[in-house]
Amino acid sequence: MKYDFAAIEKKWQKRWEETKPYAAVTGDKRPKFYGLIEFPYPSGQGLHVGHPRPFTAMDIVTRKKRMEGYNVLYPIGFDAFGLPTENYAIKNHIHPAIVTKQNIANFTSQLKMLGYGFDWDRCVDTTDPNYYKWTQWIFLQMFKKGLAYKTTMPVNWCTSCKCVLANEEVVNGVCERCGSEVIRKEKSQWMLKITAYAQRLLDDLEDVDFIERVKIQQRNWIGRSTGAEITFDTNVGDRVTVYTTRADTLFGTTYMVISPEHPLLKEWQPKIKNWDAVAAYQEEAAHKSDFERGELNKEKTGVRLEGIEAMNPVTHKPLPLFVSDYVLMGYGTGIVMGVPGHDQRDWEFATKFGLPIIEVVKGGDVTKEAFVAKDDSAVMVNSGFLNGMTVKEAIPAMKKYVVEQGFGKEKVNYKLRDWVFSRQRYWGEPIPLVHCDKCGWVALPEEQLPLVLPQVESYEPTDDGESPLSKMTDWVNTTCPCCGGPAKRETDTMPQWAGSSWYFLRYMDPHNDKALASKEALEYWSPVDWYNGGMEHTTLHLLYSRFWHKFLYDIGVVPTKEPYAKRTSHGMILGEGGEKMSKSRGNVVNPNDIVAQYGADTMRLHIMFIGDFEKAVTWSNEAVKGSKRFLDRCWNLMDLAQDSDELSQKNEALIHKTIKKVTADIDDLKMNTAIAALMAMVNEFYSSGLTRGDLQQLMLLLSPFAPHMVEEMWELTGYAGKTGKMAMQMPWPAYDEGKTVDTHVDMAIQVNGKLKGAVTVPAGSDQETVMAAAMELDKVRKAAEGMTVVKTILVKDKLMNLIVKP
Ligand code: ANZ
Ligand code: ZN
């Protein structure tokens, strides 16, 4: 019988649709396992070959968990708000809600085609008002706790999307989405105070099982540093404060730099003699990204503030003040003390502007470049009371000094910035606030949620950067929930990251209309046991959702501090030729084509076989055939298997070993080596025969990888009838450690280094036993006839070499 994958897959998908073997049961007595993958953005292009990699891996993990007796939750949904849909809608004059529906329908059929064990009854869609009601509700709780605030600030503005971007959405100075120039613009924005959680987001990484590179990236992004704030007097009355991690270098400070956006500049305008030059410089800086501004080895620019001078509090020497864009407004105090001897950017700046460079840490030649000591055992010079101390000693000594003298204090800083939460776009969750001239910003009463996105005429953002909602005066004008007077609705919408910040909670109880999820469901399913997702989300979604979860924990909504117990990450799938898949390169692989040609089971198996899960791999259409061939071979074993349900004696050790290997490999996401072990087992079955009992074990082990084919085989070999169960409902095969060791081994026999044959002997046999077996071989006997054995070399369980002489 031929392996008719198309008919088989159709049959079983229909069966699963009807019998729902993947339904998760809240409150069930079995231990729970919640496996999560990042829900897809339903783009118009449909599923691409990158999606099945994480989806299949977690599908295998959760299928095995089910067989191990767990009550498994493996959900799916759609993260459907966002720009691409909106842009498509604008171009084609279709409402984004309609585009979204079509795209979700397409994705759904593709995901079903791949046979994933999702609990489809729990599917969520972030654009569904029943869903975003709770996104809005969480936002309101944050607003009420003072974690959402509106402020005017310089923001990243994409010149093409006409939209504000979060720092994380600006990559190398350009818009992450469209690649266009990003400039700085002053805008009033809703912000979420993620910085209030910086320390906890850092500390609690200790309690979770995230792969190390995820932890490192999050730590770096949070960027905790400990230093001091030091205050300097100026000749114009105001005092200026800097943040430094190197208080020890205060004696080496020869100038100061203020950020172009610093509000003090405006105050000083009447006192700055060259104001025009300063203003022109400010304008120039507005067109650069933080990334460009912070780069090393880039020509430093700046303007001296004529008429203004500060004073070094320890040397009492005057310090010129400059405005320069290498100092960012968003970090520390927006002012730095220039220490050109020991900071490379300061050195470049001082060299360009002819400022004195003083060595205060011994070890380099500061006339050539800044000396940045590799460890803190370097010694201080030219530094008064610090002389002779190591850097390690001098930092706290100077901190203590500035505190005692009253011009400084210890300070912890974080690189993490508050989260810009407004978007001037249509296709997002409306922000449920109104502004009243009397009462200020007022929350909508909860019973008015969801605040539904109204229909508009056009979705284009306005040229002044306001959301299209701002043109809907009927909707905008409303009454104040607080005083009943006239008020206006907020017209900005939430960023794409909003809906995904809590979706994993909704899966626990997706149809609840009283709460985001019931207490019972939250208690039962929390936390997510295993979350796999892309490295590109480490400092975005993964951090944002940890923040929201901690907030929900604080207000008593969720039972755990952390949302995810474990986090792993997969590598990318590159197109043929090793390049990123893209439409322009024409190397995009569509899973539909692979499935049509070889079947979903081959697609699943292959995507797991092609390489180490955490590394990037190159797709090859040719290589898929190898995976198909393997499934054909598995299928054809049905014709070879002897009519016995027992394990065969000769395959027993191999089967126990393979169970052990596949079990451990799935837990480690080493699906490729698990498949290799199954392939080796199948090869052995072909060379030495098998029983139906042997085949049964193969079917169970293969079931998470190729579920459709296995169910069909399970039925055809009679096990479905015998057990009344599908293979996927059987217990996961157990192995006996004692039986995983080979009882017999094959050893090569050589005479004078030439291979003469092989013998099968008990494992661990001594020389005498192997010799006896070797002498049974004709070739060995002939070669040794009439000769004297002068030496015997035995490599245990592998080889014996007889050195003979006449
Ligand atoms: C003097 C100094 C001497 C510094 C030295 C460094 C080396 P981390 O460790 O990343 O927290 N800095 C402070 N605020 C800044 C801003 N708004 N824009 C650009 N640079 C700023 O970095 C802290 C150091 O970065 C601070 O310590 C300050 O330079 C600079 F040998 O002060 B340092
Ligand atoms: Zn009011």
C-alpha cells in the first residue's frame, strides 16, 4: 500500500476537528503543562516557512507532554493590530477589519493544514472588541496607579510612516518597519512607566529558566549602572549636575557638555553670547538618531556656550561649557563632565576643540588616545587626595567626599526608558481616556469598555501627525465622566505591543466577559511553563509582557510574579543561498507548496531535521526529499513486520536506547538528533528485521513528529482497535535503563593491521574470548596459519589486531 499523505492528512485533520483531542481542561486533576509560542501577526502574505519552526517544535514538546499524562494547554491566536494591515487597507481601500478577517482565515487554514495540536476553541484575536476591552482595562488600571502619563518629549518620528516609534523600533537609525529616516520631534505622548519596574525586571531574571543570551540582552537593555551625581557651580547662578560612573576622574575633568535638548539652554539664552550658533546646532541635532549620536570614532561636533562657565569643585579651575549631540537628553542628567584622558568620546571631542587632556589614571599615553583601564587596579595620579589609590578605591573615596562636601550623591541609573505608548494611527486599541478642561485626563468608567474603534472615512494619518480619529468630531466630542461637562476623547491609539503584553493570560479563559480571566483559570494555568519565541522580541515584547504581568501581580490579578517559567529561542530559516527570505530576493518558501508536494508530516519532520534549533539554517528544497523518503521507509515497515506484539530480542537494546535518546532530545529541543536516532533505528529494522511490537514503539516515538501518518499506521496495524485510542493518546514509551546497554557488540578483527572480518561477542569480552571467536573465522585462521602471534592489540568492544610473524 502506498503512503497517500494527502488523503491521510485530510482524514485525520477532520477527525481531530470533530473529537478535539487537544482541548485543555481547566481544573483537571492531571498535572498541567502550558506550552506557548509567539502568536503570529496575520500578514497578507500568509504563513511563511519561518513560522513552522517554533510552532512545530512546541507542538512536539506538547504532544509528548500529553502522552506523558499532562493536561496540556497549547493555544494559538492572532496579534492583528498594526501597520502593515493598515497600510494595505489604505492602498486597497478596504477596511482593516475586513483585511484582518481574511488574513486570519487564511492563517487558520494553513495552521490546520500543518496538523498542530492547538486548542482552537481558545483562539484569540487582539482586534476583537471582547479581547481589547481587557487591554483597555489593564491600561486604565495603570493610569489609575500613575503608571500612564502624558508628556511632551522628543520622540522618534518616522518620516515615511508619519508615526512615533519606540526606541526599540529604531534600528541603526532607521525605522524598523520601512527603513526610512527617523528624526527627533517634540510631541505629546502617552507613556508607560516601565522604569518603575526596572530593578524588579532585572532581579527576577534570577528566578526564571531563560536561555542565557536572553537574560544577557535583557540585563544590558535595562542597563543598571551605579555612579554619582555631582553638582558644579557656574558663573550665571544656576548649578549644573552630571551623572558619572567615574567619580574618581573628577580631577581630570577639563570641560562640560550639555545635550542639545536640555531645557537649561533655553533659560540661558539671554546669557549665551553666540545664541544663533547654539540654536542652529540644536536644529541640526534634531535630525540625528541617538544611535548616530552615540557612535564612537565619529567626528565630534559641538558649539561652545560663550559667556557661560562652570567650575571644577575639586581643582577650582574654570570649565568651558559646550553643547554637543554625543550627550543624550534621555540618560543621566543630560549633562556630562568631560574627562578626555579616560573616555574615548571625550578624548575625540577635546582633541577637536583643543581642550586640555589630563592624565589621572596611570597606564597609558593620553596624548595618543584615552586610557581606559581594563581592570580597576590601575592607580590614580594628578588627583590630590586620591593619588596612589587604585581606581577601585578611588571611586568610593570620591563619592564619599562629594557627599560630605555637599555637592554630590550616590546614584543608580538605568538605560531603560519609559515606554512611548501612543501611536497616531487608526488600526490599534483606542486609549480609553477623555480630556476635560476642568478635570484633566479622566478614565472612562469600566462599564463603558470596550471603547470600540469607530468607522472612519480614511485611515491615512494626517500630515500634522495626528491620528485619523482626530477628524471624527462626533466621536471625539463627548462628555466628561467626572463632571458631565464637555470633553474630548484621546485620539491616539495603543502600539502593537499592547495586545501581546497579556495574551497568554487570555488563553487561560478566553470567553470570560467578567474578567480578563477567572481567578480559577489563572491559578490553575499560571505560569506559562515554556515559552519559545524569537530573539528579536527579547527587549520588546518579552520585556513589556514581564512588566505588565508584574503590574497585574501587584494589583492582585495574577498569582505569579513572572509570566514565563522558561524561555527558549529559535534561529532563523534562511532562503536557498543562505540569505534572509524576502519577496525581493524571490527566495521565499511557501509552506503550502511543500505540503502539497510532500505532505504536512514531511514538512514538520524536515523543518525539525534541518539543523540545530537555536541556530540559523538554510532551507533547501532538494533536502526535503530525504525527509519524505524516511517517512516512506517508516510506512513500508508495516509490510515487513512479523506478526508478534512482543519486542524482538535483537532490537530490544536499540529500542530502549532510542526511547531514552528521543525522550531527552525532545526536552532539550534537539529535534534533529532525535530524528537521526529514529532514522538509525529504522535502518536497523530494515537490516535485521522487526516485529509489530518493535514497530509499535517506533510509531509512538514518531507520533509527535508525524502525527497524521502515525495515526493511520496505528489503525492499519490494529492498535487503534486493540487499545480504543489514537497513538497520540497512548502513554509515552518508557525505557529500562538496564536494557539500554548493549549485551553484545560487533568487533573488527585484523591481522597485521588488515581487516579480516567481524565477530559478535558479549560486551566487555576479554582477549581470550575474542580470540576464540576470531579463530572461528576462516580468513583469520588462514592468515595466522603457521605463524606466531607476537602481539595482540585489543581495543575493548571495538577491535582486535593480531601481529603475527613466520
Ligand atoms: C565621567 C567619565 C570618565 C565617564 C570616564 C566615563 C569614563 P554608563 O556606564 O553606561 O552608565 N554619560 C552620562 N550621561 C550621559 C549622557 N546623557 N549622554 C552620554 N554620555 C553620558 O555610562 C555612564 C557614563 O556615561 C558617565 O560617566 C558619563 O561619562 C557618560 F573616564 O563621566 B562618565
Ligand atoms: Zn470634567
